[in-house]
Amino acid sequence: MNPLAPYEPSARDPFDLRKCGHLLRRAGFGASLPERQRLVREGLAAALQHVAPPLAEVPAADALLNEAIAFGSIERVRAFRVWLALQNTHPLRERLSYFWHGHFATSNSKVQDPRAMALMMATFDRLGTGRFDELLTAMLRDPALLRWLDNDVNTSKQPNENLAREVFELFALGRGNYSERDIKEAARALTGWHVRDGQFFRAGYLHDDGDKEVLGVRGKLDGDDVAAIAAARPESARFLAERWLRFFVHPQPERDEIDALAGAYEQHGRDVGATLRVLLGSRLFFSARAYRSKIKSPADFVIGSVRLIGGRAQPTALVAAMATLGETWLEPPSVEGWHGELAWLSPAAWLLRSNFVADLLAGRRGKLAPRAAELLRGYTRPDHLARAASLFCCDGDLSADASERLLEVARAAQGDRAATVLHAATCLPEYQLL
Amino acid sequence: MNVDRRTFLRGAACAPLALSLGRGGAWLPGGDERCLLVLELVGGNDGLNTVIPVDDADYARLRPKLGAVRRGARALGDGTSLHPSLARLHGHIAAGRGAVVHGVGYAPPDRSHFRSRDIWHVGDPAHQQVGATTTGWLGRAAEQLVAAAGGAGNGLPAAAIGGLEVPLLLHSRRVPVPSLVRVEDFQWLSPGARGPIAADAPSRHVVGAGGAGELLAAVRAAQTAGVELADGLTAALQRYTPKADYPDDDLGRHLQLIARLLVAGVGTRLLHTSFGGFDTHARQLPTHAGLLRQLDAGLGALLDDLAGHGCLDRVGVLVHSEFGRRAAENASQGSDHGAAGPVFVFGGGVQGGTFGQKPDLSRLVDGDVPPTCDFRRVYAELLGRLGVPVEPVLGEGFEPIGLW
Amino acid sequence: MVGRAWWRRGPSSTGTSANSCARVAGGGAALGLLADGARWRWTLALRPGEPAAAAAWLERRGGAVARRFEGPWLLVGSDAAALRSMPTAPADSEGSWWQPALVEAEGAVLRGAVDLAALRRLRGGDGALLAGLDGPGRFLLAPIAHALDHGKLLRLQLVAASSLRLQVQADASIRGAAYGSLLPAGDAGREVPRVAGDVLATLTLDRSLHRLLAQPATYLSPAGVTQVDSFLSIADGFDGPNSSIVDELFGRLAEPATLFVLAPQLPPAAERPPLLLPDFAACVPVADARVEAVVRRVLDLIGIVVNAERAQRRQAPLLLRRWRGEHGSGLAAELPEWRGPGAPPLEAVLSPVVAFGHGHLVVASTTRAAERVLAACAAPEREHVRGDLLRLSGAAIADALATSRDALVLARMLDEGEDQAGAARFFAIADAVLRSVQHLQVAVVPAARETTVTVEAVRQR
């Protein structure tokens, strides 16, 4: 059976708070309870439309880009990115920009240019939901990436293979789908693909304009050709399909799932947004296998918690919180991006997660509105408080044991009971899962 | 919440954990695991004016002005003497708690601060470009420690102290290493109070709760370990009373934080802190004397403090710099970037005194004291002391020196 | 005693409560607070309009408080001990603070006094403030910190006339202390250039940086001394091996140093960075013209170092060129023209310059700022300044903020978590407040025996 067959809600398998929460967490950065309840009422189609509306209908992500880079500070750019994720005007676009940042993992620690980093992220916002070959072509001309992978010293006299290797291994094809000779030839094609005055610059005199052969294609190839050739390979479809499945659905996708998604990608003209719409509406996406199968990254935890509580927190402070939890945007630990999953949850990191929520609820990370007490207003009985917190934080889906613990906390709580119970709910193991 | 209930919760949570963590109690207070502190002198410490070859006839010739420092220097017994500012550290060496290793470095020397620091941090002179996947030698050591503990531990096997950035030597691709300025960051917070410890923090109550499933079990294991870590640190804070007076400066504060972690035995076994200002191109004498005085006061206090708590035996301290300085002084009464230099190793059980070949100023290479001991042999020695296999961290062929 | 405030009756009003006020304290009242361990006591000195009526009024309020008459004054304490703590000796000895408070009330709407000695006893230890400051902190704030560390009494006086003036005076001065040798002899004041046109802020500091660097141990903590030594270890090499940067550069400059923050020139909209910095220019009198050659050599070297660093970051080099203005000349660094993507960066409008002219050294962020300050050095008009002076001009600052408004709004959204409308509202309010203040100035004058800080706000007319 096709794993990508559309999910059709039924009385036995309704589109409920669980499924709605799952969709909004995976295809965005979560949402408040009233918003989730509204989407459940409006149904699956409306929810899918909500996470991926036509781009023309939402504000451009780069309206404030010039102001964000004006300070020349990477911290400000980082805070701006967190602010965009908090706004989540186009959940899937924001989510995909996060995905592509991990995919083309480029770090300012080497690039040392906040402007270039901000512009790279803006490229993800602009092209991330479109065709992959266009995105890859743009990335091979991206000043930050060219610097990051040393292509600005790749010349016909002294070719540097760093970028060519990563194009094949990490960006487009994956290991085993190219030869060392392809890398050498692609590196030649990318010679002279340089940066000048902060912009892409094609240094003709440093470009090797001889014949090359990359992945079976011959000619006087250049960087644009490398992007087009790599993106057109059938292996590229499977490679990307696996990445998307790991990011959006499950950390260990099955072979038939990969094949199905790669097929959908080809069918939809290699358009990323269209392919992901199929994925997000599929039975696979809403399956029990996918639900709570991933660990929340610090960004999911921090940004998601603020969106969940409906908070108005300071993006600058959220950046700092994410950094202490091990995730610094625009500074991934390696070309491979963040390793994610269980690596996020060291014991110390979990402690810091708990403390982050404590700070948030106590108003130490910015002025929260509404405050916890208002969120749970009207609930006075401990069992009602516990149930409300479970709905707020955990889709109302907790094991009997966890519900019991939460109820005990609600019974014992004194002072700001709403904050105590909400904090406890965010400390449950279930809440650490995406 | 009363004690009985907490104990119950803890017990309930720990039962499945013992299996998954293996050495679940490794970070419990009073642990006897060996620890290492790397104290880095940034800027290129002038080795020849720190461990001074007073007997060498060429010393006075090469350093007509800077050589004044040998008056008042304290003999180490092999014809070298320690800078007059290092009185306390000299006492530790004399008492068999510290060693000097002469001529540590690598060849050919690199005179760039950045490049040479990278080489010391990565642990490989051949390493060309520091990139995103570059790991540091202590980071790799942390991976080994975690692997030996069955993939778990307290989650804080290593820490960088005093700065916001984690230095390259602690970079690891598998073990997240935080930088710590305050130990309070790892205490419980409750919504109500930012007290040092919130015994009734809700997070504590819910540990162990949850449904079935592998992933939830893994999360629970991390959470339970987090409870242990917080409790261990909390107990450590309560238990620790300084047994030495730390100077009221940044170095002193950082070293005292290190003492708190080490005395507690919370399982944080690899630590790094740095102390800068050693780039003495001009007017070196007062500057260098002031820096070494600060070093002596801070590190002297740490060693006394650890000894006072009876845990110096399980701690090793390495003091090194990215390079020494030229043998000949320059015309500005300073010295320029050089090559090899001495390193210090302190700790209980170290054979006190000097090791290796003392600098011979009649045989300079390119105006420098050439290295007589590869810096990775010192690393190998320290790794051996920690019980960490040397080869996966440094590669083959680095004989320990035999300091212990 | 920790805090005391004095209140003077306002224009008389009718009504029984106003009448009883006049009877009980028609000549004013002074409140004192005493800290005694964890307990607080209070005292009240009144100058009744009708002493007999005042006594009767107090009588009716019960015997819970202690009181006695002292000449025309009625002294009240929360208990007998509090009352005993109000000595009647003349004010210039240890004694009564409230008599002068009540007598010298002319013109002031509010007077108060703080018992610094008691406050220090509460906090434990003397000299803690100055000792706690780091190097730059001491250089800037030592006169105030010393006065708070050593003064017995801090007197406050608020006067509202054409301006609102708060004067705070402590009976101690740094002039007698070791640190005082950084200050010029006497407190007659100095002449500094007066810059014409829009000036956002002026800061004049009368200190000898040369003496500080020459004898850091006299003025700084051990850690500060090490910092100075470390700096000099590198800086002393800049002008070759046989010179002293301390004596031959800093020693050839005089005081006071003045920093001007000037309204920037607005570039055409397309070339305008979203965040437009004001111009900065610092100006120091030159004591010995030989300093010029040293500065040039040092700048050449710094230029090389900076360009090496820029090259490492693959940035285009700065071009160092001779600069000649109408009133002086020097070296200017030219940044490469901005041709990159997006709006120009912060530094696109900078043209850093070091120039000499008319007996002054000027370091400025733009050649235009240098020109304006050099012109002021050339002009005969001077401004007389006593001690340290900070002056801010509301409207000019508001104008400068307005040119960068969108960027500042975003910064506030990111740092404070406000939405766009909220952040914009914040700057609208700030704008209105700034424009209502013609200028605000803070003067710190350490005289022979006392230190005076005056904060004065002049409303826009």
C-alpha cells in the first residue's frame, strides 16, 4: 500500500487535537491551544492550508531584513531569525528554512559575516519551498556557503575540492552515488566561483574553462551546471526524500517510504513545497509510528514553548536559552548540521530545559502575555488544572502514570498553581518529544 | 513533598535506569575518579623567564635586561630556577606535588598565536585548517570517558570554565560540552523562586512519569540522571567550604569554581580555563612578574584547597602556553614569539622536580630553544592517568613521560 | 542615621488639615530615618507656627512618641533613643543636620540629607565603592566614588526655577587622596573649544591619562595594573624599541579631554545605512608638538596591523591617506566603497581620522566631525568648564534617533519582545520626552573639601 496515500479522517480515526498538534509542531513551531482547537473544528484541509498557504498571501519574510543586518551583529541576525519563527506567518516556510539551514549547514564561526548569513537564510525563505535545482544553484552562488567551504580559494591553478565534495555527499546525492573523479571534475567546474564585495563573483580568469565530465555529463561545465546535473539525478530524489522523512516524519524511515516520497517528488516536478504538501497530508505523516517519534530540538522546545503559552518573549533572550541548550543558529557544529535526536537530551541539557520553562513562567524571559494564571483561568479543581495543562502541552495524550503525577502536582501546588502545573507538564517525558 | 515520597519516586525512577546507564552512580559525591584541569596561559608565556636556566652562561648574554629576574629565583635542583613570583608553586614542586617538563612543543614551530593554539588544542601539528568537524583533544577524551561509562554519565563529563565560548580543545562531535560561569545554572529553578535549590521544583516530581516506548524510556533515563546531577551539585555547594584564600580576580574566581566541581566529585572530569596577557613584546619584567604573581596566588590556592579537601590525589593540573619566546630579548625590553617552553603538571602523587632536557642556549635553532619533548607525550601521560586510552585521542607513538 | 528629607510648606491653602499643618509645622519639617540593626527608627524636626497648639496636637495623638522643644523647634522621635540621636550642636560639627535644613531653605522645593557614614556602617566597611570599580570605571567615576566612600553627610537640594536643578554635595573630596594627583591643581576650571551647530552630547573629563599609565599602581587595583602592563607590553613596541609610548605620546598631551557627539550628515537615502551613527570626535590639547610625529608613526603601524587582520577576514584593506582640512591636517583611513548586497553597513559612512591643528589633537569618526572640532579649536570662543561635565541635547538626540528609527524599532522588538506597534510607540514617547528637554547636564566638581554633583534639566521653551 502506498504510504503516501492521503489520510482521510473518519469517526474511528478523527483529525483531533493530537493530530493537529503533531502537524503544527512538525510543519511549523507549534501553536497555542485555542488556535489548535480552531483548526480541529475547521478540519484537516483547513489545517493543511494553514501550515502551507500560498506564498503570495503571507507577508514576505524579508520585510525587516535590512534593519536586521544594520547592526552588523550576528546576535541580532540570530534574534531576527527566532523572531520570524515566533511569528510563524507561513509555518512550513519557516520550518523549511530551519531544515535547509541544517542541510546546507554553514557557520558564522568561519564565515564571520552576519550580513552574508542573514542573506543566506533569506534565500532559504525565498526559494526553500520551490524547486530544489533552483535552490541548489542559488546556494552554489551563495557568498556565505562559498566561504564556508573554501570555494573562494578554488582556482584553476589550485582546485579546492571542499565544496564539490559536500555538494555530492551532503547537499544533493549522498555517499555512494558519485565517484572521486566526479568530485575532481566538479571542483574544476566550480573554480573561479568566488565572492567579491559580499556578492557572488564569477572570476573568469580563475575559472577552468576546459572540458569536464561530471556524473556522465560532458562539456565546458561551470558551477551552475554542477547544480543542475546533481539535482537532476534520480539518486538526488531518494537522498532528499530520506532527509525530509527524517526531519518531518520519523528518524528511521523505511525503504518503501523513501521510494514513495522520491516518486512523489519526481511526479510533482521536483517542487519541494508540492512534495511536502503530499507528505504532510499522508497517512504516513499522521501514523502512530510518526507521532512523538522525534526529540524536540532546543529550537522546538524554546520557540515552541513560547508559541504554546502564547507568550511575548524577548527573541534575544530565547537565542541565549537555545545556545545554553546546545543549539546556536547560524553556528551549526559541523557541515553535517546538528546531530539531533537523543544527542539533544543530555541530563544537564534536560535540567536546563526545565529551568528555561521556570524562567519563562516567572516572566524572566520577557513579558509573557497571557500569563500562566490567565491561560488556565476558570480551572480551580486540581483534576481540571491537570487536564488543562495536559491539553495545553501534551495534546491531552498522557499515560495513566503521567496523568497521575500531574494530578499530584496540581493537588500539592501552592501559590501560582497554574504556573506550577504548566511547568510540570513541560517537564514530562512526553513534552520532550516532537 | 515529604522525604518518603521523594525517595520512592527516585527509587522507582532509578530501577530501570541501572540497566541502561551501567555505571549509574559514577558521578555521585565522593567519587574517586581522576580529573584533569588544563590551565592555558594565553599569549605565549616566556618559558625562559619562568623556568630560568640560571646556570647557562649564554642566558645572561642573550638577556642582558630581562635576565635580571634570575636574582631572587628559586632553585629547582637541575640548574634551573623558578621565577621569583612563583613562590607558592615552588613550594608545591618541592613538596612533591608538582613537576616541570622542559622543552615541550612541536617542530617546526608556528609563531602565530591562533595557529599554535589550534595545534595545541587539536593535538596535531599537521592539522591544517580548523573547520566545523575539527575536534579537540579533550573533547575526544570526553568521548572516550562517556563510551567507557556505557554511553551515559552525568551529562557533564567536561566543562569550559569562565568564558562564553567553548574552546577548541573541548570540541567534540558526540559529547556536548558546556561553558560554565556559574555553577548555579545547573540547579533547579521553580516558577516561584530563583533560589539556589528548589526542593519542590515540579520538574523533579514528574521524573519517571510517562508511557511505554523506547524513546520515552531514553528521555526518562536522561531526566533521572539530570535529577542526580542537580542533587549532586546542590550537595556539593552545601558541602564545599574553601580551605584556601582565593585571590579576588577572574582567575581566582574561575579556579574556585573548578575547586567546587572537583571537590564535589560530580563526575565532571575534564576542565579547561585560560588566563591571558602573556604576549610580552615590550617592558616585559613588570608585566610578566605581575601575571605570574596572579597565577601563583590563584593556582596555589586551588592546590592548597584541593589538598585540604583530600582530593588532590585524584586531580591533575596541566599548565601550558601556545609557545615560548625567543631566547634573545628584543630591543624593547621584551621578547618575541618563540617555540618550545616548559609545562607544569601538578597533582597528588606526581614525582616532584624537573623532567626532560633543560634548555641549552648554546644550541639554538633559528634563535629558539628547540622542542625536546613532543607536547603529545605530556597529553599521553595525563590521559594515562585518567585511564583514557591514548591512541583514539592522539594517535600512535606517544610515550608517556613517567611523571606518576 | 540614613536618610533625611525636608519639606517646606507650599502656598497656603484653606481647610482644617492645612491649618493644623501650619500650626504644627508652618516653618517646615525634616524627617530622619535611623537604622539600628534590623530596626528602623524615625525622627521629625518641626518648626511649628504655633508651638502651644503643636504641643496640644501631639498630646492628642497619644504618648507613643518621644518629643521635646528645642528653642523654636519641636523634636519628635519614634522612641527616646531616636530623640537622643538628634543632637543640637551646630551643623558644622557632628551635630544637627536639621537646623540648617530648616533655616537655609530659601529657594529650594526640597532638601534632604543622607548620613553617609551610617550608610557605610550598614553596608560594612569604608572605601568599598572606589575599590570595587575596574580601571575605566575608576578613571571616570573616582571623584564620586571617593566622596561617597569618605563623606560624612550627603546634602541634596532640588531647585525649580527656569530649570530643574538637583544639587548633591558630599563633604569629602578626592583632591587630598592619592587619586587626586590625576586632577589638575585647583578647581578654577578650564577653557574648552565650543563647537557650533548641532551637538548631541559633550563630555569633558579633566584627568591625566599620562600619570595613570606612568604609575598605574598608585591609581588602580592589582588586576588593573596588570591590564595596563599587558597593554603597554604591546603598545610600547609601536614606536620602536627606544621610546616610551607613555612619555612620548601620552606625556605630550594635556588635559582636559573632551568628547563631542555631533549630528551626522545625512547621506542620500539610497546610500543611507538603516542605522546611522552620529559623528564622534575627541579633542585633547597638545603640550609638546613632537607628539605629532610619534602619533603618525604609531598610526602607520596600527594601519598595517588592522589591514593584516582585515586581509585574514578577506576584507578589502583600509587606505591610509594624508588628510588636510581647513583648520588642521592628519591621517585619515578610507573605507572601501560599499558595493555589496542590501543596505549599506554601519561603517559605510565612517572616515576615521586623527588630526592636529591649533594646539589640539582631534580623533574623529569622520573627517567632517574633525573639521567641525578643529574649527572650534581655531575660533577664539571658549567654554568655561569646572570639573567633569556631561551635557546632552534633547532635540539633537531625538533627531539622530529618528534617522535610524526603523532599525531601533526592530532592535527593541528583538530585545524586549514587543510587537512593532509597541516598539514604535516607545520611540514616539522617547522622542516627545527628548524634545521637551533643551538640555540636560551633569557636572561633577571636586573642590578642596567637598564634591558637588549638579544635575540640571532645562525645559524646551
